[in-house]
Amino acid sequence: MRVSRSFRAAAVSGRGAVLALAMGSAMPAFAQVSTAPAIFPTPAALRLTGPSFALGDAVVLVRAKGVDAATEKLVREVLATAGVRDVRIAAALPKRLDATYVVIGEGNAAPVRDALARSGASVPEQDEGYALASQASDGGALVVLAGRDGDGLYHAAQSFRQIVARGRVSSVTVSDYPAMPVRGTIEGFYGKPWSMAEREDHIAFLARFKANTYIYSPKDDVFARDKWREAYPADTLQALGKVVDVANREHVNFVYAISPGPTICYSDPKDLEAVRRKFAALRGLGVRSFYVALDDIEYTKWNCPADEAEFGKPGEKAAASAQAKLLNAVQGDLAAAGHGSLTMVPTEYYNTTESPYKAELRKALDPRVVVQWTGTDVVPASISVSDAKNATKAFGRKTLLWDNYPVNDFGETTGRLLMAPYDRRQAGLSAELSGIVSNPMNQEVASRPAVAGLLAFSWNDRDYNVQRTWRAAALDLAGGDAETAEALLTFFDTQHVAPTFGHLPWQPQAPKLKALIDTARDALADNDPHAIAGSLAALGEAADALAAAPDRIRAGVVVPGFVRETGPWLDAAQLWARALRLTVDGLTAARAGQPGVARYFAEATELTGKAAAIRSIPGATRFEGPVKVSDGVLDRFISDAPGLVYLAPAPSLKD
């Protein structure tokens, strides 16, 4: 992101501030100092143009034709939160600003063009692009939100929300657009699906981070997979319709997916009609984007004898040929209805190894069909630009990355929440992918710290900052409260490990806590009294912070689902933290030669036993078991601690 400070007052600091005061400046020197606001995802370009200014209690809203109700509602909510009580409506700007004017609309509307010309801002040419400019002038102020299209205007409103704080607006010029056309999530996991309410909340979260896609594809929706030929019950269809309404309002594309692969007869016209009926039912709800999932199926056998008669003996190439026939027919339907491209996930959905399946799919599949790909493995440790180029070559088109993070529906994730930040995806992927969607956890709210990073990366992969975005996700859960956000980050560190299908995770467990523990171990090994005292003090502070974090989280997180979903882990983390505190106290007492040291370690062991017995919420995930908190880090240190110092045996009664 390019940030500049173009006004002289921002440079006043240090000795310059003292000089300004000494010269009798009418304004305190620091009153003119402003800093660039934090906007997430990071904008393509942001320039600070002056000091912040107060909105006051009244503004004039200039609303261009065609502004949708959701965008105006969001702008009004931002104004109300900032203390604006009176919003008047005007059709255009006056020649001289005599109040605070907020102009919203698409960039080609006359009042928006006028506001852009006055502010010196311009709207990017890319789809979903927007410009946001705000500055005070003599007698008034001007804020303009301009979109390349309706989606871009809604993104501008989301950024407007982030430049307003405590009744003041940062003076900025923002020119922004997404790096990738598709950004969002796919509810594509096994196990308990999200509730309709969770889907609605998740879509609102996606919108806050400027995502544009939610794919409905839960593996355990029987009417989308096992009973895909059957119609949804009326009440389920009605509930899905409400979710679709939320998505449309939030400028998020609701994509409906069907998974017919386990039972479909590709050569049977009745099955094609069954797909069409299912899509037609969803089209009646307002869905305009569709998806056929052909993952996790057997493709070396047919489900009906007629397929062998039409496509030949079962095998990779024949399967691809049959799938292409079905998909091409559905793509033709969508094109005829003006609904764009069909998306599919192939049976060979990971790696880029050439095969008869990929070769035939590349040859036979309509080039308009979007193909998903999970990377170099089902759960890849990293994804490079080179990997994506190879995928383009393998599938004959840019792929849509299905990133299996932070999904926790496989055995290696038993007892875990996956809350490490989104990482190890190479900048520049935007040039080689059509987009990225995350496959999240069964726990919707707990998925957000990782998903927020994916959304920020897909919006601006070149300026993506891992740690800053992770903190922004914590602040989003905390409703902006910094203390709660820090408690969340402390807790996230205990759930940092990211497993693969193998033995080695692609992200380590508790890196911040482990660094403190390793420092203490090294100090004890070196027998350096000063280093030992300092490292144990730091570790003790970390233990106290972790012990306090669950209560702070329960009191301060503004999304109730988070505490409900993470409850067992919060309980266990508090016990592990108390055990760590006792361990540190025991090591400190032992170094001081105090009596009764062994009791510290014994009490710590008792607490760890209680923590290790806490289990995940029954039915919440595909694999259940004892919850894990900083495993391999905390447990190892606490169990090793008695051996890190020499404990003299207690004197016997005879002595």
C-alpha cells in the first residue's frame, strides 16, 4: 500500500512541536498531527491528505440515483455511530460548501463526478473498484464514496466505516479494487453443517472484509448429496431463501452446489433433468450462480450400465468425458439464462500431475466452466505462483483455489481449533488464479481469524500483512476493544498449529509461547542467574496473561457464537495457564533454595490432568476428542520442569 502525508502539519513533532508552541501558535502543535487509518483489506492505494475532522451532529447526504438500500443504510449507520443526528438530503453539491456533505453513488453519476473533481479522486476501472475521499474545507467538509459499480460502492461504504473513529473522519484519498475476481468461503466440510443463522452472520462478516462469494456445499446436506434428486422440504427451502436474501443484500454471491457424483448416471436424461429441477428451485429463491461438486467419489466404476455403453469401460478418461457432458449441458442452461459461468470441483482436485482424467477434462470441458483446485495437496503447506501456473496448464484455464484452511474435518485436527493467521501463499497469485475461497471449520465464528486473512490476501495479495490482518480479525470479534483483541491473540497462539494429512503441520503450535519457553530453557541450561530471572519473569507474565484471557474473551467478544464454540478450549487454556504459573513459581523457588518446591510441580500436574480431560463439544465436529491447547509446547515444558533444576530429597524423619 502506498501511503503519503501531503500536509505540512503532519511533520510537526519533537523539537518542531516545541518551536511551534514557543512561537505562539494558535493551535496546539499536536492537534494537527494525523496518522493513516487502518483499512482492511489493505487498499491498493491510500493517501493521507490532511488532519482528521469532526463530522458534527448534522450532515447533508447527496445520494445519486441507483444507490441500493443496503449501501445507504450502512453509510447512515456509520454516521449515527459517529454522533450525527440530523441527515438532510440534497440532489447536488452547492458551489461553496457550507456544511459537511457526504456524496454516495456510482462514479458516472453527475453529483459524484462533481465531488470527485473537487476532491481530486478517481474511480479505478476494475470491477468492484471504488474511490473514497474525505477532506475539510473553509466552512464545510466533503466526503465522497464512489463505486465503479454497485458492489464497489458497497465496498467504499465498508472502508468509510473504518476511517471514522470517535466522531472524527480521517482525511484520505483511497483508490481501491480487488486483485482477484472471486473471494470468499465454501461451506464444504464434513460433519455438522452451519445453521441458517450462522450462514447469515457469516455472510455479513464476509461483506465487512469485502468478500463477494459464499458457496453452499455442506457435505452432510442430504438433499444436495445423498438425496440430490429429491426436492427440499418447503421449510428448508424457505430458510435457504432468507440466507440468499441476506447474501444479495450484502453484495455477496450465493452459489448453490449439488454433489451428484456418488449416484449419478451421466447418460440418463432423467438425471440431467433432476439437476435442472434442483437448480430451478434455487433460482426461484434468487440464486444466480451454481456449482457441481464431483470430489471425493469413485471414478473407476460406473453407477449404471448405460454409462459404460456410452462412455466405455470405467476409468479416468471415461469419467472425465462423462462429467464434461453433464457440466457442458448445465453451463449451456446458465448461459441461456444469462447467469454466467458454472463452477465445478473435479475428482482430481489436487496436484497438477498430468493424467488421462485431466487431459480429457481439459479437452472436453466448456472453457466457460470454472474449475476448482486445492493446491499441490489436499491440505498444502504452501502455494506458489509456479504451482498456480502449473494448475492453469493442467486444467486449461485459471483455477479457483479451494483452500482447505482452516477446515477441521479430518483426523489430524481432532480436538483442535485452527486459528493461525492465513500464511504461506505467495504474493502474485492474483495473476494466476481466478480467486480463492476458504473451506472453514464446523465452528463458524472461530473460523474468522483465519478466513479474514484469506479475504485480505485475495483482495490485495501483494500488500498483505499476516500479523496486522490477524489482529484486525481479533478486533472485529472484539467490537474494536483493544484489550479483548489482545486476549484473543493470546488465545489464538495456543491454537496456532495447522495440520496436514501427514505428520508435519504446515504452521507450528504456539510460536509466541514457545519462544518464551525456549528462552527459559536455554537460560536454565546456561545457568545464567540474570537470564534465568528475566526469562522466568517473562514466562510468568505470559502465564498470567493466558490465565486472564478466557474471562476477558467471555466478557468482551461481541459475537456470542465465539464463546459458545470455543468454550471447552477456553476452560482448558485457563487450567494450562495456571499450571504454567505454578511451574514457573516452582522453578523460581527451586533456584532460590526454598523448601517445599515439589508441591508446585505436583499441583501443576494435577491441573494439567484436569485440562487434558476436557473434551470437544459432542456433535460439533466430525472427529471428537480431548481438546488440545499448545500441545507439544506447554505439556512438554510442564512435565520437563522438575528435571530442569536439581531438587534435593526431602529429609526423612530419622534425620
